[in-house]
Amino acid sequence: MDHSNRATSTGSKRRILLVDDHAVVRDGIALWINQTNDMESCGAAEQTREAIRHIEGLMPDVVITDIGMPGRDGLELTKDIKARWPSLPVLIFSVHDEGLYAGRALRAGARGYCSKNAGAEALIEAIRNILRGRMAF
């Protein structure tokens, strides 16, 4: 029996923090996540400093971040997360060419890389793979 679409055994949903400098992207991803029965968007940030504060306060199960943001980018955020919360998985969700950036994302400590061109189903599957302890590139 496939349990990938079910909430955790305690009945709680896995909590996802969204980091992107475009509100419409954050809102769209939150809608996709909140339509699942096993995950929920627990917060959103538009830049890295705000994201760190949210991680401290919300303790999400996964962080999804874009690469290109004002100030410190998503790769720098990923490094910061890995330094402070080594077990917190990060998924890069970006328009940047996967061939150019997936290796950088992996070296920064990301557990996955998903193109914004891939759509909702691919993103949700990538999050679930990461939650299962797998890589999602």
C-alpha cells in the first residue's frame, strides 16, 4: 500500500516553508501544497534573512527556495541552512537551467532541484521524494 499521499502516522501534515521573491509564485506553490492531504505550507519568505527567522520559529520539514533573490541567493540560503540545521532538507525550485545549477545546488547541500517549468505535479513529487529521504534531481 502506497503511503506517499497520506499524512504522517500522527495525523499531522508535513510542513513546507516557501522562499521566493515573487509573491505570485509563493502563493501558487502554497495552493498546490495545501491541496495535498499530506503536506501544508507553514510559511513563506521573500528573502534569506526572513527565511532564517521563519525556520527558527516554524521548524518546517522541508524548505523550497528559488535561486535568484535579492541579497543572498537561494544557494547561499541552502548553505546557511545546512550549517545550522544539517538534517533540514532543501529543494531548489528555479527557472535557471538545471544543467548549470543542479550541481551547484547539490554542492550547497540541496536534496533536490526542480524546474519551475516542470509544473505542480513534478514539484509535489520532488517534495515527497525528499521527505522519503531520497534525492530529487
